[in-house]
Amino acid sequence: MPPRQSYSGSCRKLILAFDVGTTFSGVSYCFLDPGQVPDIQGVNRFPAQEHVGGDCKIPSIICYDPEGTVRAVGAEATQENIEEEIEDNGWVKLEWWKLHLRPRTMPSSHVTDQDIPPLPSNKTAVQVLSDFMQYLHQCAIKYIEEVQANGANMLRSVEHTTEFVLSHPNGWEGPQQTQIRNAAIMAGLVPDTPDGRARIHLVTEGEASLHYCLSSGLAADGFQDGQGVIIVDAGGGTIDVSAYHMTIAPSFEEIAPAECRLQGSVFVTRRARTMLQEKLRGSQFGGDDMVSHMATIFDTTTKLRFGNENDPAFIRFGTTRDKDPNFNIKSGQLKLQGVDVAPLFEPAATAIIDAIEEQRYAATKTIGTVFLVGGFAASEWLFARLQSHLSALDLNFSRPDSHTVWTFDRGKAVAYGAMAYYLDHRVSARVSKFTYGTRCAVEFEKNNPQHKQRASFAIPRPSGRTVLPNAFSAILKKGTAVSETKEFRKEFITEVVDRSACNMIATEVVCYRGDSSDPRWTDSEPGMFSTLCNVHADTSKVASTISPRRGYAGLQFYRQQFSIILMFGLTELEAQICWKEDGVERRSPATVVFDQVVEAA
């Protein structure tokens, strides 16, 4: 990749990138100084870490007292005295809380809210995210003050202009992006104003991983032959799979809809805990506390080391005095047969293989290389299982070491990549994951077989035309490559008998998640359609200029024309309504309002 260019701005700026993961989180930062080449730095020190300067990540754990006050976060929440505080004072220790934000539309039948540690009754998932972001911000500011020369003065100079880059899984959609923004505002990172919200930038973990690979020089070889590359970011909660192709260096295009699977490493640990409960039932070591302790040991050591179902796995949980031969426990160590451990990983491997196959099928370029990154990539069994499958397909498969260690580099991978995304912006086109459009009515066509079947639903309009409700008008179809500047628009009309109804245009942006390449009716697959957002526009100025028309039986009515515009080039959906006012096109930003039925023009 070409070297990063010097910052062309006129004043200093601070950028902070947060990677809030299911199990671990990290922060990177960068000061942009005019004329200087940006240098990405990691926050390498957090409170209560054992090795000062040796870790760029913290556990995504937060403790609350009964009143909902934060008592310990990150590494602080793993200290020995915390368990005593939890028991004595009724504190709640939250882990895996990020999964409460997951979209319910994701393929996750194996996961319910009961499978995830519950939230306190006085906290929502957004509030927990806000508290955690606030802690990360405080730690980042303290770290910068300590390590940067004249750090305090530098921070004061950018206090009200700092921008934030926040990563999220590929499968997080509009509602989750809104929750992330709201959490950042609640945390005090930015004010709740248009300018404040503009200082928040969101990026998918898949795209952040690509930028990290490119910045590290790890993906260069994979893009040299013109083929596509798949990056599998196997994390704690989700597995994010993305496919890219290099067009003209250093520009990349997404070549298939991004995939996300809720099969990260925490679910291997969850399955291990269930297995331990069953295997140790009737043993003196089968109590909940001991099983939880063993599951923790499995999570931090056994899970990574296990590599072959023909070899046993061990959980060293106690002292030499802890033994129970009937349950394969000797000298404080539980012996597990490899054939019992491998099935704990298989659902994750199957999910990854399925996502890779989905991407290969949908990709507009031949896939030649697969990179496995993320904390879960450190699993020897997972790597061997995927290598066996992918090599049979003649795919190059590798696991860059700096992505897989569960220390400094794992902590910085997505946070670093999120910052690189902000600075370098290598991806010029992305692929829509679903079909987007709006609910509307269409004019009845008596010779159309589908319309004949729906004739009983036909309704008259003021103009005398007959229309059919429950129609869907696609504006952007699934699989379409969208550049950052490309707009997709479609014209619509509405007819009303009261001119005042023309003072406001309101409609909805709808997502279709089914398999049809040409969905036309929302009532044929009602479960596949969902409203992403509502869009409205103040058209009161033009309303007074709309001339009345004469329709059926001389009825006077007003017809208003407008277009819905969708922009998907960035990692977030933008939707607008546009209309003509005195011959000039006017636009309104997306906002949530009440629904209104419109017709296709």
C-alpha cells in the first residue's frame, strides 16, 4: 500500500477509535497535526492491569451496585477482591452484555436472552454500553495525558472537536447503529446536536479488519492476482465475514454482502459449561461454583490449546489434593476426551464455512484467499478444521500471527483498523445486504394476473384511478455494489382532497430480507419486511402552489410528486425525500415520524 499522506487540515484534531467487543475491548488514538503524517497509537495501559504497558485490551466486564452505580470496569472487575464485594454488597458483574444489543433478525436460533447473563433491572443494554464507553474515554484521556509530551494542553485544544470511530459487527443494522450513537451521547463523548452527532463515525468490524490487514501489509499478497479475498474476523461474540477486491491500488470494493454469525468463542465456552455440568453430575466437583471455575479455565487456556480430537484435553483447576478417579480428575486436573471437546467447536466452524460459501457464491470475483483473524482465530482446532476444508477447495488460507494472540495485538486489531478506516478510507464501494424500498400502492392493471388475484383489495383514488395496496417498490436491490457517491432514487405520487395534507410528506424505508429477487407484495411474506426508518419533509411552501385537479365525478383533489433517495455508500444508511420547489430540488434528512401510504408513480 502507498504510504499514508500528511494531514491537510488547518488545525490539530484528535481521533479516538473504540472497539467494544463481547469479551475484550481496545482503544486507539491519533493526533492529526497540519502537515504531519498521522501516526496511530494504542492505549496500552488500563487500571489494574498486571503488566504495565503490556496490554492494549481490557475485559468487557462492568460491575454495578444495587443502585446502578458503576463500581468496577475492565481489569478492575477481575481483581480478587471484587468477588467478595459482589457477594457482600449485592453487586452485579456483567459479561457478554454486548450480545443484548444483537439484532433479533440475525440467524441465532441457538441464542436466547436466557443464554446471556441478564442485565440489572435498572439498566438497559444502551446504558451499559454508555457506561463502558465513558470508562474507555476516561482511560484514553488519562493515558494520553501521561504519555504525550504536553498531553494535557494538547487535549484541552481538541476537547470540543474530538471525533470518535466506533466499530460494530457486520450484522448490526440501523437500530443498533442508532443505539451506539445514543450511547456515545449518553456517555458525554459528544453533545446531542447535529454537529456533535457528526463527530461519531461507525465502521463494521469486517471493514476495520481489512484496514488493519492493509496497514500491517498482511493482505498485500492476497490481492496481487486480481482475485477476491475473504477476511474472517472470529471474535468473542460474532464471526464477521467480508469479501473484497482491489480495483486500482489502493482502492478496494466489497464484492459480496457482508456476513455475520452469532457463533463467537463465548458460545464454545457456554457449550463447555453445559458439558461439564453433565459430566460432573454426582461428583464433589459438580457444584455450580466449581463448574463455573472450570469453564473459566477452559475459556482462557484449554480452548486455545485444543487442536485434535484424537488427543485429550485438560482443565487444570485445583491442587494435587483434588482428585476423583471416577470422573477422570487427578491432581487438580480434569481430563476430557478429544472426541467430547471437538463438538463444542463444530457449530462455530460450520457457521464460518457456511458464511464463506455464501460469500463465494455471491462474490463478483473469484475468491482465492481467506484470512482468519481475531481472538478466536488463536484456536488450534478451529484453524486446523478450516484449513482442512478450504485447502480441499484450492483456497489459500492463512492466520496472520499478529492478529491472533490474545494480548497486545488482538486488543488493537479492530481499534487500529477502525482508525485506519477513518484515515485511509480504502473501500470505495460496498454491497447491499438486503433489498430496500418502501410500501406503496400500485395502479390496478386488469390484465395483470397478479392484480386479478388481488382485485378484491382494489381501492379508488380521488383521480378516479384504482390502486392496489400492500405493494413494495424496490429502490435498491440486494447484491448491488454502491459507491460512496451513488444515489438510488424512485419517484412517487400521493393524491389528497385537502390541500393542507400536502404540507408534509412522510413515508417509510423498508427492508426486505427474503430470498426473492423481485419482491412485489408486502403481504405475501409479511415476516420478511421490516421498517428501517421513517422519512419526512416539510413541503408547506410548495403546497400552496399545487394546482387543484378534477377527478372522478368532478371531485377536486391535489397531486404531489416526490422522490425517495437512498445512499448506502458509507457504512450507514442515509435516506432522504426530495421534491421541487420553485423549480429547485429540495431535500430533507431522514427522521422518524408516523407512517403514510404512498403510490408508485
